[in-house]
Amino acid sequence: MGSSPHSVKRWQLSGTDYEQVRSTRSDTRLSCWTPLNNQSSNLQLFEERMTLVLHWFDLWTDRQRKHLLHSLLTRGTKSQLKYCRDLLMETLPVTQVDFTAVLPRFLSLYVMSFLSPRDLCSAAQVSWHWRMLSEQDCLWASRCITRGWFLPYTPAEKEYGAWKNHYVSCVSTLDWLTPREAAEQYGTLNQQSTLMTEEEEERRKERRIRQMIRDKLQEDKRQSMSTRRAWGSYTKPGAARGGSTQTGRPSSGITSSSWPSLSWPPRTVGSPSLCLSLDRGQTMSAAPSRDRFQTCSPSSERLNNASGALSSFTSRPALTHTVPPTHLTHPVLLLLISNRIPAYELLLSGVKAGVIVVLYDHRGTLSALLAQVERAIIGQGAQRLGLLAPGGTEEIHLLHRCILSERTLLNPDQRDFWEKLSGWVAPAEEGGGIDIFSPLAACAPGAALIQTLSSLTGLEVRTPMGLATGSFQNILSEWSDGSVCTGLSNQGPLAPALQFVCESVLQGWCRQAEWMEEALEGLRGHLGPQLQRLSLEARGRALGLFLWEKMCLEELCVSRDLNEALIEGLTALTRQRETRPLEFLAGFLTRWNNDKDGEESSGDKNKRADDSQKCFSLIPELPQIALDWRGAAARELHHSECLYLGRLGAVLKVYQEPLTAALNSNRAILSHNDIHMVLSPVTQILELNRAFQVDLEARLQQWGAEQCVGDVLVKLCSKLRVYTNYLNNYTTAIHTIDKCRETKPPFRAFLKRADRTLSTHMLSLQELLLCPLWRIQEYVTLLQALCLHTHTAHPDHTHLSSALNTLVTFREFTQKLKRNSERDRLIEQTQQMIQGCPNLSEGNRQLIITQDAALLRSPDEQIPDSLRIYEHVSDMGLFLFNDALVLTRRRVHHTPFTLTYQSTHTFLASVALSSLSVREITHTRYVCHAFVLEGPCRSWVCATERGEEREHFLSVLRPALNAALTGHQ
């Protein structure tokens, strides 16, 4: 092996490195072919070997080449693989790639959300995958809702493209105009007609005249105040034709007749016309929009004549002025309030009479807001329009995506909105105007917005001047072009805002709106969904009461199909929030008719009679006796029994029969054991009360003064064990319903379809199962009335008294069950509230009271109590049970940027009441409202924030201690 090289590599002996390799064998490591010390030889050998490998690579097949590349790449390090990646990217750059196949789906949808509707339609033609993405509802729903196009139905679970089709259908039916047609019909914003130019010039002239009058009046006021003499130094003015002059006062150009006297009638705020009785006995009419000042001084007349003022600013002679009848009533004011305003509930509580308030959703659209205003005013015009929305000195955030500013006011949508809205406001000549509760007059852009809005609407626009600090206290400042600036100082600076809201409420809200918002936000978060659900349930129950107990749908002479269609339509209407209920009901009945025709073609449905409604059969008119209170109580007992049987029958018809049918058809929604556990006790009660109702109805049909119903009630009371079994099983049945609803989606869907329909009297299954408990209380109330109006000598009195005693005892049993359930619930909540607490559910333990206190500690126990100083160690919670007192360490966690906080409790100690004593600490200058809890091992000094809390807690603790000691002995 050492004398001759290998035969395969014999051709390489002619290389230049062969002799060198043999000579440098001692300098090589791990290979006799690679010299390590001679770099040039090493490089030459590497190039020759690489040439050999490349020669072999050229001779190999494609499969062999791929195998070699795979072996090399798997042996390479991370840096070598990165080099290969960069080399491949440079050699074969990726020029085209479908981003929807590379990016996640939500990123692809986000990219497509920036496309216009036309571009989305074009993207849908690329491929099926692109079409599926571009027709998603999340891309088209916002575009439709922004324009006020709402889908008239709820799309199915696997249906997509509904919003796109709705958008296309709405766009195809739009009545649009080309730019040329729109310019010919409405004109352009850059080109104004000659008439508009003349009107603008006339308004500018009027503004200059008003400003001159204001300046002159202010100057006269300053001069009169600077030269005013002491009180009572004026002489009695002489009368000349009803006029008056003043002595001892320089001529200021404004006589006393220019100012209102105390004999003026009170002015109605915002009235269209005003009739004033002056000292000189003349009658003068003032138009609030332009005739804001009626001065009678010679200097003002000369000023008006010299300046070429309009006649509305000059003194008028005594004319007979007739006030129209419509002006004698209080004007209607319209106030728009955004729900983004903090503590708007307080403002709503202080709205004055005659003010129509529209509380609108900040997330809506301009068209939706216009529709809401139109429904609120009901065709009548408004004297003034008030707007309270978030904003500053330059712009108003009218809606979520609609900001009112000088730049956006002339946009087509906002311009159309304000033109339509101002059409419902009285003209400026009749005192109409707009009051905006944002300080737009505090800066130049805001003043330009006011001027543009006034020119667009033709109304006077008044806003606060922003002369007060705070978020909303600018409303309390002076208003531009309003009471202070125009000289109506008798109304005060709050006059524009006080037209809408009471002064005390407005001032309280302006100063404390941000603080109140913290509390109201918590109430909305915790009680908002609950109040909304309760509102819907109350409306549904009122609808069910009206249809079933007042209208008696079963007794109406209508076909069964029409009755069923109306019931389903009204039920669907209560679940939806429709602004046009009649159109919704008409469309629902049309779809119902089509579905009904299709079902009848396949086969008629089997009709089932409702046994629970038989009890509503008409009872013959009973003989009425004067003041027959006993008969009235008996008839009420029968009527309420019929309603009670109707609710119990609904449980069987709506819930038990469908669930049993599904179980028998091998499509079980609930198991047989669950159905039996929940619904079988209702069947037993229904059989018992049906027999009772039949017996009671027989007695009422032959009612008389000597008729007896007590024996029927005694018969019912003898079988109350059915109710006892039901109530004992009630808690288990409720827990079974909750468990099945949580773990079985088919049952959850079944409850969603069946609960709170007209067939269930707008009640849920849980509420229907409470009916037997409610009925026991009704029995007691009606029997008490029967016993009261039954003479002791009556043969029925003995039976009625016996039945009443039995039912009262049974009612106490039901109340005990309810108290036990409430006790267990409180124990469970307390167990979850206290961290590290031992098991509290032991024996007959119940929670009596909880109290927050402070844990105190004295540095020196030898000091007398009157001089002892305590330091606050920590907060603690006291949980008093009937056999023990649990002490916890309470920690308060405040939520950042809010005023809310949460309390957590950690277990500290527990003391049996039999070994606990309490001692009060005298109130001193160092400690107050304190007491000592002394246990067998240690004691705790506690203090409450108020003395009433300590007295209440100790008044409950002492009887519990005495009861524990008595039981222990």
C-alpha cells in the first residue's frame, strides 16, 4: 500500500504535488493528500480535486446530481446555507408572487380594504381565490353602512357576497347626475350668481351698521358710568308727552326712554316677535333676527340717518301691532346631543319644557341623523337649533367620520345635511338660528366656520367665545353675536344655553361633567346590557299580555294560518331593531306566504289541539250581586288559574313535546334523563291544577250567595306534595338546564328559537319554571280576600280558613328554600372573593354582614387609652358569619386614568364567635370610630370611616356573640 498508489488515482501521479506530498507526509493530519504547511500546494491540490469533482458531476445523471446537492446542503452550516440562499436569489430572483398565497388571510383582507369598489370588482376576476377574498362581507359591509344601505335580512352562516350584491343593487338604482347636469341644475361652488353677491354685500353692510351701533352704545355706557352721581341725587324727571329728561347728567345720546322699565312684561325666551311697553306709552315691535336694538335717542337717530341704516334699526312711531296667535305659545326648540358627550344623562334630566331633544349615536351617518331628527319634530318647525357635540375652537366632531370645519363644510354631503336641517328651523326674520355649544368664536378658523355656516343656512349662528377655562365651562362664558354682544344684558351671558337647559343643571354639568362621566361609565358598563335586556323583555311581555289576555287571539274569528303568521311576524319584529316596522312586517308576511305555499304543495301539516288553551273557554255571564266582593275574588281565582294553566301548558307544548319527538326520531337534543329531570314535574302539577280548574269552573257556573269553593281548595291543598317534590327538584332542574345549554349546542339553539315567543307568553324556560312558586303567593292573596269577605257563619268559612292556613305554611316552606339558596350563593361568592380562605360551606353557616375597616396598631400598649396614638397598618375586611368572624387583608387597586378601583381580599385570620369579645374605644383626638376585637390568641384594633358604620356593625355583632355563647353552653 505504501509502495504504489491506488490504481484509480494513478493518473494523478503526474501532478506536481505528488513528490511533495510524499515528502511532507509527516506534516499532514487526517489525510495524506492535503498538505497543511504549504499553502500554495494546498490551494493547487484543492483546485485539482474540485476540477475532478466537477468532471464527475458533468458525467452524472440528473438524479445523481440532485442527490449530491442534497447531501452537500444537509452537511452545510447555517452561514453556508444563507450564502446558498443569497446566491439563488441573485441567480433566480422572485419577480412575481401571489401575496394572497403567501400572507395570512387577515393581512390579505386588510390590503384589499384600501381598494375602491371598482377595484375590488376587478380583483374578483383574477381567480377564484381572489374572488372569494374580494367578496367578503367585512370589505363591503362598512361601505354599505356608511351610505345608509342596510341589508334587509341576516345572511346565512356559509353565505358570502351578500353585502357586495346589496351594494351593487343600491348603486345601480341611484338617481345620479353627470357633473355637467349637476352644474346646470345646482351651480358650482366656485361660481356664484349675481343675486348671491348682492345678498352678501347687503349682509356685510348690515354687519357694519350693527357694529357701529354696538360701539356707540358701549361708549355711552362707559361715559354714563364714569360721570354717574351718588344714589338718590337725581331729580324727578319732568313729563312732556309721556317723555322724560334727566338733570345733573351729561347728554350721552341715550335717554331713559331707551331702556326698558320695570313695567315690561316678562319676555319669552326665543319668541319670534316681542311686544314691548315703553315708558312713553308707545308700542314697538322688534324682530330678533335683525332688529336687535330699538333706540329712541336723538343721537342714535342721527347715526342711523347719516350711515344710511336700514329701517329696522330706527325708532318706529306708535303703531298698532297684532301678535299672531301662533306666537302666543312657547316656541319649539330642537337640541341635538351626541352620546359622546360625558354625563349626557344629567343634561337630559334638566331639559326645559318645549325642547325636543335628539340623542344620536356618534357612530351613525348624516342621513341617519337627519331621519332621526325628522321623526322627532313630526313635521313641525323649530324656532332654534342647538348642537352639543365634542369639539374645540376650530372644528366640531359631529359624527365618528364627519368633522365639521371650514374646510369640510362645503362638501356635498355636509352641505346637503345643513341645508335640509336648516329647512326645519324658522327663518332669521322670525328669530330662527343655530346655537353651537363649542367655543368656535375663540379663534379665526372658528369664526370663519361660523360665517360660512351662517351664509350657507341663512340663519344666525351663536357660539361661546371661550372666555372660561375647563372642558365645558366655556358654555358659561359670553356668547358671540348673542346676549352680551348685542346689548340684551338683562338675560345674562347664559341666555342662549338657558333656552334649552335649566341653569342649575347646566352649571353643575359644565363644572363636573368629567367627574360624573367616571361614575356613569361604570354604571353603563355594568348595568347597560342588563337594562337593555330588561327593556326588551318588558316590551315583549307587554306585547304578550296585550295579544293573549286583552285581545284574546284564540277567540278572534280569523283563520289559523293568519293567526300563526301574525304571531311569528310580531315575534320576529320584537327581536329586530327596525326603524320601519310596517315595511318589515309586510315583507315578513310575503315571505311567510311563499314558504307556506311551498309546504302545502309537499303535504299538509298535522294539526294539534292546544289543551292548555281550553281553560280560556267563555264562562256564561255570572249573576252580579251588588258589592259581591266574594264572587269577584272567586272569579279572579278562576281567571288567574286559566292563565297559570296556559303558561304550564306552554312548557309541555313548546319544550317537552319537541324534545321528546326529537329523542324518538334518533335526533336527540337532550337525553331521556335530562328531559325527565327538568319537565316531568311540570306534567304532574298540570294534571293536578287542571282538575282543580274544572271543579272551580263548575262551582262558578252555579254561583250564588251560599255557593262554596273552600272544599275545592282543601282538595287542592291535600295534594301539595306534588308542589313539594317540584320545589325540592327545582334547583337541580335549573342547574341541569344551565349545564346542557353550556355543553350541548343543539339545545342552546333550541332555546334560542323557543324562548320568549308569543307561544311562551314572552317568557323563557327558566321563568316559566318559576310560575308554580309565584302561584303559591297568588293563592294566599286570593284566599285572604275570600276569607275576609266570607262571614264566619257561612258554611264555606271553615274550609277556606283551613286551606289558607295550609297555604300560608307552604309559603313559609318556599321562602325557607329561597333563603337557603340565597345563603348558599352568598357563601360561594365569599369563598371566591377571599384568596386562601378555608372552606366556608360547613354545617348551617350563613353570612350575616360584611364591613370594611382599618387595622390600627399602637406603638406602646402601656400608654392610657385617652393618650394612646394609633397608626394605620392596613385595610381589612370583616366577614361576620353566624358562628365565626373572618378577617381579611383588603387591597385597593385603582385603575389608571380613571377614578374606579377594585378590592381584593386575602385571608388573615378566623375566630369562633364563642371565643371572641368586642370592646369599644372612646373617641379621642387621636382615634375615632374604633373598637377592639379580642380573640383567644391575639386582638385587633379596627376603625371604620364613619360612626354610623361602627354602630351598625357592633349592633349586629353583639347579638351574634350572645347567640353563639348560648349555643355553645
